[in-house]
Amino acid sequence: MSGRGVEVSVVLPAYNEEATIENTVETTLATLDEFLPAGTFEVIVAEDGCEDRTPDIADRMAAEDERVRHYHSDERLGRGGALNRAFEAADGETLVYFDTDLATDMRHLEELVESVRSGEYDFATGSRWMPGETADRPAKRDVASRGFNGLTRTFLGSEMRDHQCGFKAFDRTALFDVLSEVEDEHWFWDTEVLVRAQRRGYDIHEFAVDWEPKGDSKVDIVRDVFGMGSQIMRCWWEFSVQPRITKRVSIAAGVFLTAVAVLLMGQYLPLNKVLNQMSQADPMLVGLAALVYVLSWPLRGTRYRDILEELGYTEDANFLTGAIFVSQTGNLVFPARAGDAVRAYVVKARRSIPYPTGFASLAVERVFDLLTITMLAGVVLVGLALTGATGGLESTLFGSAPAGAESSGEYGAAGQTALYVAGGVGLAAILAVGVIVLSARSDRNLVRGVVSGLSNDSYADYVAGVIERFTGDVQTVAGNRSAFLTVGASSLAIWTLDVLTALLVLVAFPSVSLPIPLLLGVCFFAVSVGNLAKVLPLSPGGVGLYEGAFTLLVVGLTPIGWSIALGAAILDHAVKNVVTLVGGVASMFWLNVSLTTAVEESKDARAAAEPTDD
């Protein structure tokens, strides 16, 4: 291309535009030729995985006119993704894009380009909401547009009136400075670019344009509007909330929530009765419960060793038991499950196991825990049915209470509700495990297909990527039948000991005299739902969450009173937490690991574990 060299690059994002792309390119070239010197501009067709004749037409135009270039993608990148790719390949210092349907009147193109090319502004955008604009919008798009722009201004502090108008220009240096932080690659791309540009202090020129929709919009009003709404919340969290969540704030919030839980219990529950019941618990049985729980820890280390072996790393089970102790202690001390990253840090620092492998092994472990919970549910219920113990359960729930117990009418409705909750949790867990295992053992990309059907914005794509990596990690172990059975057996033993710990604590209370099969079933449901509640990162170690779920299940499924159930829940969780803390402190001395240092060093562990595009 002769002349002064390319100064302006116009990118036309195209998806199935065979009917309009040729006219759009010709109109663009003619308009640019009216105010720019020859040889100083180019038009790039950013063709985004088209399924029609658009690629062929773009190839022909590029061959016939040196001012036209064509960039093809075999798969959908999304509008933002296609623009990013084309802008990187563009030669101009002023980068422009507008929609190929030419909905914005082309008489505005000179103002758009010259606003940036002159150096007066870093960004320029047309607006359908400025005074003086002329826009003919269908009602459903008008309402959606007003709502979206209003939410963007409210939550993200933007000063723009119209963020989504497909008519924008950028200074190359400024744009790529902003793009380093832009995460969206679809319809929200425009908005995120403008919002981040404002936050960085760049000068933006928003001016009124005449706009008229042409043909059918590629935007799905329901799917994409909800998708962009989730992106607004993502940016709001990143801009307004995340910077304030420091370690000190997290610890303070966790302590505050725990204190509130204790105060509420003191307000609405007879804590003096709870403490009285706990004081009557048999110390021998409580001590035995602690011993049973201690026995589960070497099994945790052995299971972790087996998982790592399938991922290509052979380590000593004793060291891995210590690493798990340290990480679980981190979860007790710090909120938001910070201990999970601590484990990845410990095995990386002491055994040079890469962060991706550390998190992959943790993901596999979580899946086997979930699988074991659901299997135990089936085994316990079948066992109760075969032994005839379900009759006692049914009478407790729906019929007459045992002699000396509280009235069955008081517990019937609650028992039914609790049983439905436990059944729902079990069913949801079974379905989740089934989907994960099927995805892991299938050659088809099941996860990507399901998520893409719900939404195609970058956040949905990110979620799909996380689940894909998750199922890929599981596939490593699930693909080996021997390893699958070995890790599964270890998980079964670990969870059985966890349930037996709770059972021993419960029977340590002298007034608990229900049949052991019934108590076993109740303890399973209480422990499993309690541990599921702990997944919510609301307090250090799930304190308060576990006790609440455990108590609700015991009270709902048996005639045991609130004071005993809550006392057992507190004592059970305390036994497990004390064992964890003692083992964690001992392991920190043994492995020479500082917990606070590990938490600080592991902050970037997840980022380091993310795969790159290289």
C-alpha cells in the first residue's frame, strides 16, 4: 500500500453477513476516501466462524482491493474476541469498528475517526441517547437498552449515556492499555472497554448519531441481556467489593458472623440447657470419638498420595497427611476456604509439585467426597429398609414417638421437611456427580455444549472452562479403574469414620437411647448436610453453619430435643476441629511451614494454576 502508510484501520465484525458484507465494505471504503488521504486506511473483515458464504466473499474482496483484509476464524470467538484479534493485526494507530448492518448513519464516520486521529480524544463512541440523536428502536430493544445503560451507570459509575452503540474509535496505545484488563469477549466488550477507559482517566468523546436498526439483531434479548447483567455484577464486584476484601476484613467478617450466630443462639435457644446437656456427655465416649476421627487422617494422606500418583507424582503419605493438616487448619483459621490454596503452596514449596497439579488433585478429592456422600446415602437407606429399621424411622417422623419422648405431632411436619431436604440434597449430589463422571469419561464436550446453550458471554465461557478443567482432572483418575476403586475405597473409609465420630458423640449424651441403625442413618444425613453447608465460605471452618445444619437434621428426624441436638453438634464439630488444630500445629513444626506465610504466598497460587494460551 503506497502513500503515507496506514493510519486508520476499520474493523467490521462479521457473522453470517453474506447478504450485506460486500455493500458494507464498499460503502466504508467510499466514505473513508472522502476525508482521508489515499493509502492511509484499511478495512478488515473480522469474520467470526461464519456458516454461510461470508468468508468466500471477504476473500474475493481482499484479493481485488489491497485496502481490504480478511481474518477468518474456524470457531466463534464472540464479537469482542473477533475484534481483539483483528485489532492486534491492524496496522493503523487509530482503530475503528462499527456494525456491518450500517445501522449508524455513515455521515458520522468522519467525526468518529477524526476525534481520535486528531489526538483530541483517546476514545470516541456514537450515542443513541444523547440530545439531538435520531433513533428508531423497537419497544423491546428500547426498554432493554435503557435498563442496561441505567444499571451500568448506577453500578459501575460510568458517565456514558450509551455503552453498546456499535460505532467506536480508539487510539491504539490507549485501547491496548485498557484491553489488558478486559475479560469479556462478547456483547459486553464495548461496555467494559468504555468503563475501564473512564476509570483510567482517558478522554472519551460521546456524540449523538442517527441510528436505524437494519434486519434481525444478533442479540438474543433474554440470553444476552441476562448475560450482560451478570457481567455488570462481575465488574461491580471487581471495582467496588474485591479491593475491600483484605485479609484483615475477611478475618473480622468471619469473627463477626460467628459472634452474631452465637448471640442469636443465646437469644432464641436455651444455651444454659445446651451447656448442661454437654456437661453430662460421657467423656470416655467423647474421647473414643476423637480417636476414631484421628484414624481418618492417615487415610486422607493415603488417598491424596494415590491421587497424585495418577497425576504423575509419587510422594510419601505421611508428608501429604501433614500437608492436609496444615491446609485444613488454614480453613479453620481463615475464612473463604483459604486453606485450599495453602495445600497447593505446601506441596509446591516442599516437593516442587506444580500449582496446577496441586489444585487438580484437590478437585479430584472433592469429587470423590461428593460421590461417597451420595453412595453412603443409598447404602444407609437400603440397610434400614432391609433390617426393618425404617419402621422406627417412619414412626419417629410421622407416627407415634417412643415412650418418654416429646410429642410426635411436634416433629412430624419438621421430620417430613427434613427428610425431603436430605433427599433433595442427595438427589442433587447424585445428578452432579453423574454429570461430572459422564463428562470426564466422554470424548464429547458435554459441559461446553450445555453452558453455551444457556449463554455465550465470556463469563459463561469462563464457567465452562473451569468445569472442563475440573472434569478433565477427574478423568485422569476415573479413566483408571484400579485407581478409581482405590481412591473410592479410601473416601468411603474416611467418611464412615467421620459419621462414626458423630455417632459416638451423640450416644455420649445419656438421654439418647434410640436404636443404633436409626442413629446411624440420622448421623449420616446430619454430617453430610452439615459438611455441605460448610462449603459456603461465610465463617472460618464453617463454624455455625455445620452446627445449624446438623441440629436441624437431628431435630427433624428424631424426637431428640433442641438442647441435646445442638450440644451434640457443637461437641462433634469441636472434637473434629481440635484434632485438626493439634495435627495442624504439629505438622507446621514438622514441615517448617508458617500458616500466615503460606496464606500470603498462596494468594497468587490460583492465578499461577490457570492455563495460558501458549
